[in-house]
Amino acid sequence: MSKVCVSDTETQLELYTKESKKVCVLKEGMLFRDDSGASYPFIKSEGVGLCPKRTQMKNTPFTLYFPSISSETKSFDLIEDKNAKHAHKPWVFEKVDLTQCVWK
């Protein structure tokens, strides 16, 4: 994960892969939650398709969109369900620190 952008309307998470691999977004098997335990639904992705459509990528950023998280949030988790259909090496980002973020 390379960037987190939060506005009044949405949260954008920019990610990329270091090694060359086929990537897709698990729309149904993704959990995005803040440190209070509130979960946020996936809205859309840019730069990569939804599973099962995979895109060959390496060091190419793509963005996931969710509803805006609270400016009180200190950390969040972004986890793909390893048991979801089409899951292959799912992402697990736990306790991503937001305390150094500048909220706009």
C-alpha cells in the first residue's frame, strides 16, 4: 500500500505489486474496517479489474475506493478473505497507522 487519501466523500487506497503477477480485486471477499470496528463497503477500483478478470501488473499503482472513514480513525485493516472464490495470495494489511496523516 503506497497511499491513503481521505476526503469528505470517500477513502482511496493506492496499492501496487513489487513482483510481476496477475492481480484482481475480490469485491465480495474484502474487509475494510477502522479501529472502532466499523466496516465500509467496497465502491469501485481503478487500474485493475474485479475478479475473475486478472491484470498482469508490476510496480503499477491501482486504487480502491470506499466510503470516507472518520478523521478520528487511528488505524484500519484491509483484508481479503482467503476462502473467497478467486482468492490467490490475498492481501492482509492490519493496523495501518493513520496517526501521521494530514487530513484535508
